[in-house]
Amino acid sequence: MKTIIEPFKIKSVEPIRFTSREEREEILKKAGYNPFLIHADDVIIDLLTDSGTSAMSAKQWAGIMEGDESYAGSKSFYRFEKMVKKITGMKHIIPTHQGRAAEKILFSITGGQGKFFPNNTHFDTTRANIEFSKAEAYDLLNEVGKHPEIRADFKGNMDTVALENFILQKGKENIPLCMITITNNSGGGQPVSIENIRETKKVCSKYGIPLFIDACRFAENAYFIKKREKGYQDKSILQIAQEIFSYADGVTMSAKKDALVNIGGFLALNDDSLAMNCRNLLIVTEGFPTYGGLAGRDLEAMAQGLEEILEESYLQYRVRSVEYLGEKLLSAGVPIIEPPGGHAIYIDAKRFLPDVLPEYFPGQAIVCALFLEGGIRTVEIGSVMFGKYDENGKLIAPPMELVRLAIPRRVYTQSHIDYVSEVVIDVFNKRESLKGFKIVYQAPMLRHFTALFEPL
Ligand SMILES: *Cc1c(COP(=O)(O)O)cnc(C)c1O
């Protein structure tokens, strides 16, 4: 088997500004040791997120010029609508400016006090929009998904037994919809099997509850199904995606992921009256239903991106390049969530720095060391992001302390990834010298974005 190469050539480049270790020391200090406060042009390799950071294709840029900016009935909308209908089979396609805008509209209408929403794992904006409506969000991930060191094919699966118990306990009339997130972003970018989606749908149908799919990484998930699930080897990515969505009653999507664009999203629905209510709210908060908070050119770029994401050579390269980084790290003994997911590598900070207690933020210590050593920007997903405190001010840590290395789509080449692995391994080899951090400033909500730290 030959090396799997990037299935594209580079037409336009963006320079990287190199910094010295001394400069990075200053930069980190000035940013209060928070990667979100570092200026992007001070970063050598930016693995903060895969959201909105994709490189667009020549055809997408051509689409930007072609975009029809008519207020109503733009031809770019109809191209976008046709593409989303082809993939999802949904009746109503409602564009939004990004994923959370689709969530905000959906949960403003379906949520509210006394309502409960199950999901394999809610993404943080999904949870925030549910809770903002005063409803409650529950994660019902299958057991194997909760163990970083266990290798399994579909660690994003919903626990369908727990789902049925949940419905019986909360009452089907209090559950407006059930959601399944593909791939499971917060759980390591792990895929969900078609069998599990079918099983989830069966449980939902038994109680008359609609099933929604959070489809941000549907194509990466479909590729894992093709590679790992029996009976799907000879199906195209489009066919697999169509089957996935055939079990759904609605879809939310952030196009900043698997539609290969820098901004965009949509809500897709089958139910006529829900769609009418959503469109009415869309007009108040986003815009007219044929542009929904976007420019015509954005709709054009999304339509084209959705075509390109279905190409198997792209997905093969995509999944392989993430796995390649994972293999390099594993062979040096660096503990990560196994197997590698579709869009990111997650370092297990608890095993990487066993002597730094969650109180002292082991993930943050690794994030800072990666920047200092190699100018690589990553993000902590652990006690900084999700830590809560009891009445005595003692930290209630989340189950996992992780550092996410999210890989932007079509942006970095194999040598960039080699460099990343060298830096991570270097930091791992001197892990004994890493110290924890303390927080010196934090906002009351979503503190990870703006908190300031000091090294211990
Ligand atoms: C990014 C993301 C969202 C929210 O989308 P935005 O475009 O960032 O608002 C929702 N769900 C999942 C799984 C995501 O990864």
C-alpha cells in the first residue's frame, strides 16, 4: 500500500510567521496562559479548532464570485437547498449563519421548562441552547465511549437501553425530540454506527418521539461506517449519508465542519408546522428564509463544499491524516483517546501528567507546553472548560482531562503533522518538568474563553 496523499494541489498559500522560544514565552505570559487570548499570527500551527478553518477549493472560491445576492429567491439558495435535500431527504431546508443559530431556533420552539432532551453527547452549544430555554439536556453515551484507552469501532453510539429507561422515567410527552450527534465531537470525534442510529430510531418511534441528527461531521461518520460496519463496504458515501438521514425527522448542522466553509449552517425538517414556526422565528433573528443570516455567496460555497465532502479520496486522506498523527504519538507512548476520531486527536492529560491534580489543570499545562515548545495552539477540554465547584469551593472535575488537537480540513500537509508529533513527543519526554496552573481571573460562564492563569 502506497502513502495516502493529499488529493489536492495548493493554489494559494498563507505564510506562517515563525517565533523563537523566548518570544513565545512573552506571548504566553501576555495572553495569561490562555490559548484563546493568543493572536493568531503568533501561532505556528493552529490546532485550536476544525470549525470554520477549512481551506476552500477553487470551485468554492469561484462560487463566492457567482453568489446571487438577491434578498429573496436567490439562485444560490436553490442550489444549496437542492444539495441539502439530495443528502438529507428532508422536506424543509432552512439556512442559518452557523450551527448554534439552528439550535437556538429549534430549541426556542421545542424547549422550555419541564422538557428533557437526550443525546449521545450534547455539544456545548447544543446543551447551552437547551438550558437557555430552561429545559434539561442528558447525555446517554454507551459505556465503551467513556473509556479513552478502550479500542472499539463505534464509541459514539447511544446507549439505547438507557434511552428507553430515560423515556419511561421522564415521560414521552416531556421529550420533544431525541438527538444523536455524528461524529461525537465532545466524546473524541468517535463515530456512531448505522445499526445504532436505526436502533435509536426504533426506540424513538415506539414512543412517538422525533429523532434529530446533529450532522456537523456526517461525512466523516459515513466514511467510518463504510470502513467498519458490515454491509457498507460497497456503498458510496452519499448512499450511506442518505440512509443515515432516512432515520431522522430533522437535522441541525454547522457547515463550518463538513461543508468545508468558513461560515454557515442549516436546520432541515420534515414536519410542516414545525418548519413554519422555525421559519417565522428565523425571520426575526436570522433573516428571510432564502438566506437565513448568510450572503448568497456563502450558500454557493456551502453547496459546493457539500459536494466535495462526499468524495471518498478526500475522506480517506482526512481520516488517515488524523490517524497518522495518532499512530506517531502512540508509538512514542503518548496516551490519547483510542482509536483516533475523525477530526482530532485527544491527549489524555490524566495519564500524560499523573502527578498534576485536576485542581491544577494538567490539560492546561500541556496546552502551554505545546505552545512554548513549538508554537502549536491546542485547547484544554477538562477541568478548565467543564469544572464546577461545590459550596466549599472544591473542584468537581469532569470525568476526563483532555487536550484536543483539532485538524483543520485541507490546511496542513504531512510535514506539518510530522512537526506536530515531534513537538508533542518532545514535551512528553520532559513531562516531569511540567507544573500545574492556577486561575487568577474567570468569568461567571464559559470561563475557558477568557480566564487568566499563572504557572505554579
Ligand atoms: C460546532 C458544533 C456545533 C455548533 O456549531 P457552530 O457553527 O459552532 O455554532 C454543534 N454541534 C456540534 C457537534 C459541533 O461540533
